[in-house]
Amino acid sequence: KQEEERVLDRAASIVAPTESKLISSAIVPDASSVTDMQFVNSNQFIVALSTGTVQLWSLSDDLGAISLMEVNQWEDLHSFRSGSASCTCLAVNLSSHDVVTGGEDGKIALLRLGVSAPVFEMKDAESTGINGIAFVNTAEVVTVGMGGNLKLWDLRDPRKPALKIRHMRSESSAALLCVDSHPDQHRLVAAGNQEGMVSIWDLKMENKYPVSLMQSHNAAVWDVKFHQRYPNHLFSCSEDGSVLHWDASAVC
């Protein structure tokens, strides 16, 4: 506990970062924006693009000079009949190194390193588009979307969600924009919504209501993350320019 407090206090004491130096850079295809990025292992990372394409990049060290090299590309992984759809989010299973992606087209795709084609694709998983996706364990992922739904999917039988929760606040259902799973207690997931609220769910509870609701942001919550080393600590960032640190020990 003392070590945890020391590390977190030290992080909080940093007022301004030291000046950083650009080591290497790469250009993604024209007309693309990077929508998400995650490391797969110590020297490879995967990138989601607004054109629906997903790329795998590698870091190489040639006599101390770090360079970037594209290793693989899953082109037009997400699309509409009328054209491209943004790959809005992705998640990496650090045990198996499998990757799942979610898109504006409502599709979920499972990718495997070294395999050029998706392992499987689940079309119309969310009719209004997927905003966030996270692994709960090696076989299950959770998604959130514009319709305010949180869905749990079993990748071994992805024909329909194993669990569906509609996030309700009063009489409205705000879009859910991001999601993360607890690194130790996999039944717990956190999500942020368009109205500035952060919610924590216990997926094992039958009543399907959040075990915690936290509202301090004044605008949409764009990301939530459990601390990987001290997962009782939850962080959220918002369009209002704030980053908040939550004590989630009461539910974690």
C-alpha cells in the first residue's frame, strides 16, 4: 500500500513534462487519420485508421537508430456499401496477442498476427456503430456504442451477445464512447458516456445496473483506463480538458 501511494504521489507531483525528442516517424496513407493505437508486444504496435484499414508496425533498432516499418495491413477491414468506414477502436490480448477491432460500420473483427486475413468478422454487432472495445478475458470482449449499449461477446460463439446492458440515466440513453476492463477482476468494466458520466459494471450481477456512477466531467468522456499495476485506481479524460483520478476500491 505504501509503495502504491508513493508511486501515485510521485506521478501527481509532475507539473510539467520534460522536453521530449522525436526519435522516428512514419506517414499513414493519404486521407487517413489514426483513430487508435496499441502495443502488441515490446517492439510491435497496431494502428487503426479512419479509412477502415488496420496496420501492424514494427520498431527496429539499427545500431542505435530507431526506425518504423510496416509489417502487415488489413485493408478496408471496415466499410459501408457506399464506401469506407472508420475503424474506431481496437484492443489487444497481451496473452495470446490476438487483436479485436470495432468500426463505425458496427462490425467486430478478430485478427491474428502472422495471418493476412481476419480470423472471423461479425457484421452488424452494433447497428449504430462501435465506439470502444476491450478484452475481458482471452475468450470474451465487451463493446460500447452510440446506442448506449454495453455488450459482452463470447468469441467462441459470436453469433449473439452473451450479455447486453442498456446504459440508462433518467429517461435518456447517452452514447457510450469508451470502455476498459479491470486487469485482475475481469468481471468489472468501466465506461464513459457522452454526458460526462463514468460507470462501473459488474458483469456477473443479474440486475444489469452499474455498481458505481461518477459524474464530475462537464462534457463527453473520451477514454477510461484502470491502472495496470494498481487497478483500484481509475482514470478518465474528457472533452472538457480534464483528466480525473478515481478511487474505485469500494467496488474493486
